[in-house]
Amino acid sequence: MNDTATTAPHVCIIGAGCSGITTAKRLKEFGISYDQFEMSDDVGGNWYFQNPNGRSAVYESLHIDTSTQRLQFEEFPAPADYPDFPHHTLIHDYFRSYVDHFGLRDAITFGTEVTRAARNGDGGWDVTLSTGDTRGYTDLVVANGHHWSPRMPDYPGQFDGVLMHSHAYVNPFEPVEIRGKRVIVVGMGNSAMDIASELSNRWMAEKLYVSARRGVWVLPKYRNGVAADKVMAPPDIPKDVALAASRQLIRELVGSMSGYGLPEPDHEPLSAHPSVSADFLTRAGSGDIHMLAAIDRLDGSTVHLVDGSSVEADVIICATGYDMRFPFFDDTEADLHPDAEHRYPLFKRMIKPGVDHLYYLGLAQSSPTIVNLAEQQSKLLARLLTGDYELPSVEEQVRIMGADEAAHLEQYYATPRHTIQIDFGRYCLDLQAEIAAGEERARA
């Protein structure tokens, strides 16, 4: 048995976004020693507008597309006067209040990046900081998020205008003046729809295009006057039954996408991560948004499309997603990085089987929300670190992980966007069952 297994845990938490702060709260509650490092000067991570660490994807007009009821932490309800879909400033305020309420701020070292984390001979981790210091820890929690490393398409040719990722988009005037411009937004995810809807106002872009490889189902934020995610099917209903009912309801609510001037999806509703928008369908149906096929190549101001047509453009905004990255791990450590297809399977979306004392918190594309995902995962982590929960064997972890991945991903079409997709409600029920099983193993 290595030294780490016989000593009291001393944990390093990387990041102080929503996943990092709720993990810290749980460790503090269980009396577990930890240090927390944050590159920025405040908490909030992705929800810190114009975060000085350069990693926030928040644009000025952004409202979260998950209802307050679904995103709030269990032990810290959001203020009663919060709207159904708060502006990003309210979300950031909520995270700050959470940290202050539970007395977590003093344990966070701000303005400090973890530049390297390496396994040591004792079974723990040596963590090197941007200050030059190296510290030893028994356990490492990775909570650095996965919406900060933009994935840009590699188009052949040369574009004379502005080619940028949506990560850099702030508003219609930053970082580029949009008024009077011919603009293409690439993608049909949530950010793409928000940005396209905003820029399609007739007083803004001269022409607003959306380019996509395939059609998507655009879901409304409300259903019969109630935030749609408040009336989701309970997670204890059989998945096939709930999925069939939800798909039928979506078809009845929004009808055919071609009725709005959009391409028909080549997949069933909920076979992709939901694209939710209150404005996009109306903008498209009103003729303010013009659909294009996927981009084939660039030639000066001319954008050639895969269907053989072309348009002239001044600005291309690529809302094409993000790569999972862990830059503090050595490139030679292949088991600590996603593969070439953006896959990174984990036991219960937390643990790499066979890699001891390393935990990923909040590393999933959770529907409907990621905000309180780590809050649930931290229940298992804290019990594991205190010895009240015991992991199954590595072989059993691998078996369970494979079954879980298949169950979570079976409804989605294959794409790098869906490799870490989970259903939050069903995941939480499964996690609770695993915690109970691990507690039984620990007692035995």
C-alpha cells in the first residue's frame, strides 16, 4: 500500500468556477484539507463576464438557458426574485454569494495557475504553480471546465474579412463592428442561435446567414407559460417511454422546422444536445435569418458552400464548440488526455479507472444543466476521501463505465459534441445508487 493511502487526504482543487466552489464546500463540510487555485481574480469561471483569465465564453446579452429551479444548488437556493432564465450577471452574483455564505473565499488562491500536475512516487500528485512553487497533494480534483478552448474549423483558402470563434464575441460592436456587415454564424447550438438572433436585427447586420452541416430541432424555453425544463419527465420513468413521449411533445410544440425556413433535421428530437432559443424560430420565419449549407472553402470575401452555391461575407463567427483540455498534464501521459475523437470515458463521469487519486468534477455535457453537477459528484468524492465509500475493482469500474457510456449516449448521433453527454436526472439517481453500493463495500 502506498503512503498516500495511509495518510490523511490533502487535496488540490484546480479552478473556482461553479464546479470548483461546490466541491470545496463539500470537502470543507467533511473536514477534508484542501487548497484551491484559480487563475482569475474572482470566482465564477465561465460565468465571469470578460474574465481577465481570458477563458470566459460569456457575451454581454447572455441569459442562461436553464431555469433557476434546475440550476440552483441544493443547500443554497437562488434568490426568490430571480427570473426563470437569469442574465449572466445574476448567475455570477449567485456564485459569489455561495462562496461568501459558506466561507470558501479565504481558501482560494487567486491569480495562480496550476501549470503542471504530475504523479509522484507516493501515489499522490506534485502540483507546480505559476508562482514557481511545487506542492505535494494526496489527491487532485480537476474542475477547470470544458468551455474555454475554442474548436475552430480549418477551412481551405483565404478569407479577407474577420474569421473568429464565438468565444471572442462580446456584443455587436466588440471585437468587431457588425453594423452594415454581411455576417455568417457557423453552427446551430445555443450560442450560435443567441448570437444569430441578436445580429439579425435589421438595423444591425446587412445580411445574417447561419451555416450548418445539418438541421436541428429548436426547442422553446417555455411550455404553456412554464419554463420547459420544469416539466421534464421524472428520471424514474423508463427512458424509452420518457424519450418517446418527449419527442412527440416536441413535434407538437414546434412542428416542422422547414415551416420556419430551416433545414429539416436528419435525426429525432433529443438525439442531439438541445438547442434552446426563444427568438431564433421567429427570426428565421420572419426572413431575418438566412440558412446556408456548410462552408466548403474561402476565397477573399467569397464563401463557397458544399452545395455549390456561394455568398459574399465580411465576418464569419464560428460557434463550433470547444475541446476538452488539461494543459497541466504532460503530453506524454496519454491516459490523462482525450483521444483523437474527443472521447474521455470516466467511471461515473469522475474517475479514470486505474489512475488513483484523480477526480474530474463537472466534466460532462449535462442536460439540462452543468451548474450543480459537481455538487452531486462531490457527495461520492467526499465519502471516498473519508473512507466511507469504496470504489469497485478497476475491472468492475471499466465494465460499469462501458455500460453507463452506452446508456447515456445511445440516443445521440455520433459527434465530438456528444462524447460526454449525460441526462442529469438519471445520472443523479445512478450516482446515488453507486454511493450506497460503495458505502456497503466500505462497511464490508
